[in-house]
Amino acid sequence: MAIAGQVLLVWMLAAGWCLGGGVEEEPSVDPREGCSRWMGGVPGTPGLDGQPGRDGREGRRGETGETGDQGPRGEQGERGDPGGEGGQGLRGFPGTPGLKGNRGESSFPYRSAFSVGLTSPTSAVDTPILFTKTFYNEQHHYDDISGKFRCFIPGVYYFTFHLTVQGVGLRVGLYKNGRVVSLTLDQYLTSDLDQTSGSSVLTLAAGDQVWMEVYGPEMENGAVFADITNDSTFTGFLVQPRLPVSPMANHWR
């Protein structure tokens, strides 16, 4: 109502001017012309909204806002492809030692060895020396009755002897299958005791025999000696077995 009253008052004042009761008119205004030329009418009805204008330019970047609260946990995603092989890790601590295992088989199951000695002096020639004192003969490949070693495992053997000689001279031979392999001559200037020794490496086949023997004619006052303080010994052992591929090849010769 206040706005309508104000509008009515303005209209009445304007009408008074138009009827000549107003202030002195300027010379440039023609009094015959109505008031509508210089006086506005009642405000019209507001027009329709215009079309939206174009988007303005992008504004400046605002300040970073505060961190929001953590959202709820999402669903588990699909399993990814396996990654590449990683580098070697640090070496771990040593583990607890295991229990002791069972005793295994020997890496060298073929054995043949003997070591024997003389129990009394002998000077008999052309016959094997009988070494009847046994130091080692576990496989019983040495026969103390015949005085001969018999080969049961073909291969390479090592034989050695150490003899105490009584008298001024003695010849001793190492025999294989009735043939002399090596000879030893001991010549001493007095009738006291002396020592002689020798060794040989032989290749034997199964059935071969090896022994010691006083060689040649008897020498005056010469003998292989032994007592409680002096020994005469004969020793042999397998160095390397040479087993045949076929059992039929293991024949005597």
C-alpha cells in the first residue's frame, strides 16, 4: 500500500505540471506537447529472463581444503599377476644339526692284506720261507702252512720284506708263480747280525701265488734269523683292484 500511495502522489504532481500549475518551463519545451515526452509513465511489468550467458573464464585455483575423514573400506579387488623374482634375501641362521645317520658301506669294499714274521732261523734253500708269526691276515689270503700268498682279488699289489741275516752272506728272492721277481744279496764281513730289505709292485690275477725263498746254493753260515729281539717280516697288500668285466675272464694263469 505504501508503494501504491507513492506512485499515486507522483502521478498527481506530474498531472499538475501538465495543467500549468507547475514551475516555469524551460524555453526549449513546447507547452503544446504532452507530459509524456519528458515524464516517465508507470513502471512496466518485468520482462522474461534472458538466455544464459557464456561460461566465464576459469578462476584461480583455490586453497587446499582440509583432509576429510577416511571413507569406508572398499571391496577386495581381483588378484593381480605374479610379480617378478625378487633379489636374494639375507642368509638365515644355521639350523639345528640332524641326527647321526647309519654307518654306510665302505667306499673300498675289496681288501686283501697280510703281514707275517719268522719265529725261528731258517737256511733251507729252494723252498718257501715259512712265516708263522701273524701280525695281520684277516682275509686269510696268506697260508702259513705253505708260506705262500694266494691272490683272490685281481689287481695291483705291493710287497715288502725286512730280514735279519745271520752269517757272512745270504741271497733271498721274491717269487711269483715259481719265477724269481727280485733278488737280494746280503754280504757281511763278520758273523754278527745284519739287516736287508726290499719291495716290489706286482700285477696279479686271481690264483697267482707270491712267496719268499732263500735263493741258490747254501752259503756258509748264512741264515734268515729271528728271535725275541729280532724280527724278519714279510708284508703285502692290495693297492688297486682290477676286476674283469666278465666272470669268465677271471681265470688263473
